[in-house]
Amino acid sequence: MDGPTNGRPPRIDVKFETGQIAFESTDCDKANMDISKGKLVNGRQGINWKLIADTTLNRAGILTAEYILDVTQIKIGIGVANAAAAAIAAEAVRLLHPSPNIL
């Protein structure tokens, strides 16, 4: 055993929770919210990242957006986390400001 990684290579586990992006449905009860937690949202994913629903607000009918990095592909020291984080930032800007004129 090699410390907390149990002999496996160390990995990155990164989530970006957003308070500005939420998904709302008046038909969504608590049970369905719990089922939706952690699920991919509308196919929104890219190289080493994906957008999932989260129950951060813990309010019926509202799920928040949470971007996560793919820890199965991103390992410490291989230099791909920064590109995935940049893609997440660009995706979040597109969701918040869908105008084609946004920089």
C-alpha cells in the first residue's frame, strides 16, 4: 500500500459548481431530482469534461449545473487539465451569454 492512493497513480478530482446556471421544472419532485443528480445534461460534454446536474440548492424543481473533469483521463503531470478547464469556461460563457457576438 502506498499511502492514500493505495498504489494507484494520483488523480485529479475537480468540480466547478455554478450558482448562475440552473435547470428548473415545476414537474420535478424531490425523488426525480435525486435520480437526475450526477447525470449528463443534454449531451453537453467535451474532451475530458462534462456538464452534470446537481442538487446543491436542495429545492424541489431546481437542479444546478456542475462541470466535472474526467478523472479517468486526467492524471497529475500529463498537462491536459488546463485545456479541459478552459473548455468548461467557454461552455459556461455560451450558456450564460448565448449571443454570437460574445468574445
